[in-house]
Amino acid sequence: MPGSLTPKSTSSTISAFLAEARRVPASFAAGRGRLIFALDATMSRQPTWDLALGLQGRMFEAAADVGGLDVQLVYFRGQGECRASSFVSDGRGLADLMRGISVRGGVTQLGRVLAHARDAAKAAKVGALVFVGDAMEEAPESLFAVAGELALAGVKAFMFQEGDDRRARTAFQEIARVTGGAYGAFNAGSAARLATLLRAAAAYAAGGRSALEALASK
């Protein structure tokens, strides 16, 4: 895969991600959290769509020790299709939702994902937004404006990038910075590394910084 990270560089990415994520404010106590798990389901994501399906259960495992986690699946694909599920409280429920979705050609709709997370957080607290994608085809300024609104709503964005597209990397890093979240990169050959990143984000969503630090210590 062009731009793939070597095991050594990806390990460094994980360390950097965890170090960055530990700096997010400890803004809420441990307890059952809510996390929005958003995915780019355009055609280029087929290999890692299957990977994400296999790993999503580990997010629930990481959150179980600190009160549990309710997760909403959001995805975009095709020409203007962007959908959100109800919140589910177990890995099997999320897996069932994901199995019913196939990738489809189209352009990115990250702005709609950020706006949805902002609005959801206004209705009820959302601990974190996790986004997994490999591209960004929108106007960066519009994304950063919505990211600012997301930050005001108290949602931290954990942005995970497949591959090394420069435009996507710049946008994902800035969204993470604006919201007080964190950024990490992976490739299709680093399933364990993506699992570590997902577990870190889930631990924070469920229990805040203390839960993240407890997970990192393991």
C-alpha cells in the first residue's frame, strides 16, 4: 500500500497518540459513556472496513472496566449518503449493524459527521467521536469551523487515518487539536495497532483521562 507505515514508525505513532491523548482534560467521572464511531465507507475503505468490523468489540472490552459504553455507528458513502444508527450497548449489536453495510464509491462527508456529533452532544453528553478514514475531499476551513463547535459541545475527536494521504493527515490532525482529542495513523497490516488506538479512545469516552491512563499502564 502506498504510504504505508513500517512497524517501527507505526509503533512510534501509537506512543505519540497515547501521550497526546493523556493530555486531554479529565472532564468527567468514570461511568457509562457514549461514543460515536464514524467510518468512511467509500470504496477505498474495503480492506479496512472488514478490519474495523473485527476490532470494534475491543472498544467495549476496554470500556467495560470503567462502567461500559454505548456506541453509535455513523458512516458515509455514495453520493450524499450519511447515516447514523441508534446507540447500542454491546459489541455484538454494533457488529450486526456493520455487517449490513457495504462500501460504495463516493466522496468524503466528514463535515456531516462532525455536525452530527455536535448536535448529538447537545441532546445528551457524548464522551468522544472516533473517526476512521483515509481521505479528505472537503474544504478544510469548513471542517475546522464545525470542529470548533464540536469542541464547545465538549466532544473530543479521536482521528485515525489509514495510510499517509497528506491532505487527510493535515485535516485530521487539526480537527483533533481543535477539539482537544488526538490523532493516530495505521495501515491495513497493523490490526493490533488500530485495536490499541480504539481501546484508548473507548476508555476515555467511558471513564475520562484516569481510565485512559489506567489502560496505558497495562
